Amino acid sequence: MSDSGRKKPPLVADRRYPSKTAKARTRAKPKPKKRKTRARRRNPLTRLVLWFLRWVWRLVWGFGWRVATVSAIIVALAVGYVALTLPPIDQFYDGRARGSVTLLDASGDVFAWRGDQFGGVITEDTVSRHLKNAIIATEDRRFYHHFGLSPRGIASAVRINLSEGRGPLSGHGGSTITQQTAKLICLGVPYDPEKWISEAAYEADCRQGSIWRKVKEAIYAMALEAKYTKDDILTVYMNRAFLGGGARGFEAAAQRYFGKSAAQVNPQEAAILAGLLVAPTRFAPTNNLERSQARAQTVLKLMHEQGYLTDEEHAEAVANPARLSEAAQKRAGGYFTDWVMRTGPEVFTRGTTEDVIINTTLDQRIQTAAEEAMREIFEAKVREDSEAQAAIVVMSADGAVRAMVGGRKTRVSGEFNRATMARRQTGSAFKPFVYAAALDLGRSPLDMIEDTEYCVTIPGSGEWCPQNFDREFRGPVTLVDALKTSLNVPAVRLAQESGLDIVRKVAVEFGIESDLADGPALALGASDATLLEMTGAYAGILNGGSSVTPYGMNELRLLGEQEPIFSTGTGIGERVILEESAQQLIWMMNKVITEGTGGRAALPDREAAGKTGTSQSTRDAWFMGFTADYVAGVWMGYDDNTPLTGVTGSGLPAEIWHETMVRVHEDLPARPLPMKEPTPPTQTDEPDGRREDRGRTGGDINSVLRGLFGADNR
């Protein structure tokens, strides 16, 4: 069949595409009409409020962007002006108002620092990378990415301050390293002694936290960023930061605490140094090493978290915390250093603007010996809660002070020094000056003197009758027996016989500078003196009878100079008593230790001489003595003059002296004392024991003394 006459149906596939007619029909299809709704009309009051708010917003916005624009221009001009006035960067490196004092011991080793120590300029290029990283990780992790201010840091600090109940600007400051540098250089204002009463007042003014000060600080910080590079700013910061112990800058701190340059510190040492920035005094390792190491652990953690330390480096640094150098760890001679600084020329010590080097007489071995001796006796023989104090001075016969301990806390600075500041009654430790006067006037140690009841009439006070310690009398005794058993009555008799003025003059010429008593109680040590004075006076006896001025400074010079500005050759002065008299007195004082009250001070391998002393009501206990090599004095008592319980000069002070001198003389060859045993009396002696031949002072002693007093016959 043929289908030629039939119309073929369209293919199904063609229906995929709509025809034009269909498109037209679709296009022409009317849209449904929207239902007309009646617009709601707002309340007139609401419209008024909205209109007012929009008006206020337009006003504030229009005013605000104009003010912001003007403020930005003013700030930019201020920053530009300040930047133009900034000096070359190297003028900011060392801004100390005071200089430094470095003290060397007798061997030439550094043992103490005072003033503002500046070790020299370090730069970002020369400092240890660990130190640089520790500073940035701790103080300002975004240092290389901000423009001097850190809005994020400021916002965080404000939030923390508010959460801790403080004002928004009190406590955490959110300061960048640049802002801290601006503070360190005090916004470019130098120290003026006419404007500020002290450097401390100047620094306090630089750190004030008023809003206006914060604004000026922000402008100055941005000016620093505009003028200098980041590395320049970091260099100023590293050289100006105060890091405790008198150290200004990280170079001085590295030398102060670790005995090395800041270029050589390892991660754990760098962490200690960077940790000081938050609180230099509190975290100074010389004040509390454990606390400083704990702070360093936090710094190491920050360095690790910020990628400055690998896991291995961090673990090694944590496992091996930094240790102080030997000089910093010992901190020997704190009291000694304070004394040298206080008595030295002020222009080169307390008020120096130069860097000064002082060579001293301190022997650190002897200093350690004295500290250990005191510690051992107190730990073994003094109850733990006792507030009793003690002091020790060790010196050579020429007055060179080798060690000084001013109290039970030995490694301190700025404390009350009982060796140099405490004036205490000397008790029987004063008696050698009574015997020195008598011997120099012709008496012999073997002369007899009465130990019987004896009374003296004191004008205005009535009759005074001295008693011996045991309240017993022994009758006639030799001078040496009277001294070695510390009898009071013979000492008073001898002082009266020699003349109180002569005794006083001998004591003063030997170096007792304190006011001495006028009455006969002078002979029993009723006057006050310092331990340093007494030790110096005993040194005069040892050296053969010449006066001694205790000294601790050998030489003073400026840093970098070879010629000294000041030097001390010796402390020996004018002769006070004859050498023979001094030698006989030493013999008598040797008997004090070998046969008398000073038995506990006896040394096992060498001769020693000394004297015990206990003041009225046992408020002070002394032992003073010497060998052929060193003189040492020990005082013990309470700061408030509370009487000692069961302690006299022959007890704990003698034991402290013994322990000190045993340690001092370790490995030293034994040398004999320069003493002279007196010639036994002959048949020509008078009944009371006075010699027929009195040498320089024959005849009636008292009449001769009246003629001699005031004349220089020493």
C-alpha cells in the first residue's frame, strides 16, 4: 500500500523544542493581577522618632568623618615633626644618668657591681639569635608587622584590665617594643638634675600612665617607626632596658649574670634575660634563682610555640636551666661592698657619672670562710627562732679588710651593717688599751697589782666600787694574770694609776673614734665602738704599736684608663706605743687564749692572741684576736639591746672566731706571733711589783703622766 497521499505525523523528538506559535502563546499569556493592598501608615510619633534618629546619624557621621580626617592630619603632622627632630640612632644607645662601679677583689676578679652597669653596645646583628627571638616572643610577637602601635594588643589589654577589675589603662598596657623604647628614652627628654631630684624621679615621670602621656607616647612611637628601621628600634631597646642588678642593657646583664657576652648566650640563658623585662628586680636571678628559672620556662614555651625553638632545642633548654656565673652566684662581700661605696670618694662611687673600676682588699676565700663559720655556729648552737645577730671583720695587720660580715644574712646588699654601723659597748675587750698604756709607761706584765675591794668617788655620782665577774677578790696578782682572767678591779686600778686621759688617748690613737667615757668605768669598756674600729685597733697592737686606718679600696681608676685616680698603699699610721710594749702585750693576750678566758678560741696549729668582752647586762659579747697573719673581730648581740641568755665573749663569739680562723689559715704555714716574754723581776723590785728601772718614765708615775699628757711621746 502506498502512503503517499497521507500526512506523516511529526517525530516525537521534535516536541522537545516548542514552536514559535507556542512561544507566542506562552509569551502572550496574561499575568495574574496582584491584589491591591492598602498601605499601612506609620504612627506619626514613630515617624518623628525615626526621622530624628536619621538626622542625628547624618549629623554625627558628617561631623565624625570630618573630625577623624582633621585628627589624622594633625597626628600625621605631629609624627612627621617628631620624626624630623629625632637624632641619629646611636645617641640613644647609652642614656645612663649615672655611671657604673665594678669592684675587683684582691686577686683582680670581679665580685660586685654598683651603679648603672653598661656592658657596651650590642646590635640586632651581633646579639645571639636566641636572645633576639626570646625578646620578640615575650614582648611583641608582631613587632615586624605593626606601625608602632598594636590595636589588637591594646584591645586585648583593655579587656584583661576590665575583667580583672581595674581601669582600662591600669595594669596591662598592650605596649609594643616600639612604645617601650619610647618610654625608655623618655620621649627624647634627657635627665636634668635641676628638674628632677633624682634619677628615680626622672624614670617615674617617664613611666607615668596618664591619657595625655599615652597619646604622646603613641605619636613618638610612630615617629620612631617613621625615622628608623625595626632593627634600629630593637637595638635601642636591647641597650636601654633595665634588667636588675644595676644592669642597663642586655650586654651588661649577660656579663652580670652569666659572665659572657650577649652574643654568646644559649636559649635558657636568653630566656632568663628576656624574662627580666616584666619585673627586673623580682625576677633577677641573683635575688631568687628558682623564681627566675620558673619565669624562663614560660619564655621558652613561648619561643617554642612561635617556632623559634625546635622540639629538641626546647626539651634540652627545659631540662638544663641556666646557672649563674661563679661571680654572680657567690655575691660575696655584700656588706663589704656597701662599706667601700659608702666610705669612698662620692664623686667616683655613689654619685659617679663615669664608669669606674675599684680594686679592693677583699679576699673571697676569707669572706667565704667567715660566712661559713657564722652559719655553722648558729645552725649548731643557736635556737632556730633566735633573733640574735653577729658580725665578723677580718683584716691584715696594716688595716686591709679581707672579709666583712655585717649580719646573719650574709649575701645581701643595702642592709644594716653591724660591723660598721652598730656602736656597742665593748666590755672587757677594751682592757688591752688599759694595759697598753701601762706597759708603755714602764709597767711589766709580771708586775703585781691588788685585786681587793676598791672604790672610787665620782663627782656628782658618789662612790663607785667595781666588782669582778664572779664577785670574788684574789689579792695581789700579776698584770698578765689579771688580763688573762679578765679581772675588773685590777683594770680599774691600773687605769687610775696610768691616768684615764692617757688610756683614752691610747685608745683614740689606736683608732677608737667613738666618744669614750670620762669616768673610771672607761677601763671596763663602758664606751661604745664599732666592730671595725675595734678590729683596726687590735691590728695596731699586732703590727708593733702603730695606729691603723681600716681600708677596703686599693686603687680607683676610670674604665679604659691605666693610671689610677686614687690609690692606698697601707693603712698604717703614727706609732702609738713602743714596739717592745706591743710585743709584751701580745704575749699577755696569748695567755688569754692558752690559759685564760679565751680557751675556746685556741687554734690547733698556730699561736693566737686575743681578748674576750662582755658588756653590762650581757647585751654585747665580743671576741677580738689575731695570729701572725690576720686580725679578726666577732661581735654578738641583739639589735634592740635585749640581753643575751647564757652568752659571754668566751662562749659563742670565741667559737665563731675559732671556726673563722681555722678556715682562714687552711694551707697557710704557721708563723709565730711577734711577742716578747718579759724578764722575770729581780731583787731590786719594789714591794708592789714596780720596777726600779722604769725606762722612759722613772719616778712617780702619776706626776710624770701629768707632765707628759698632751705631748707627742708615742
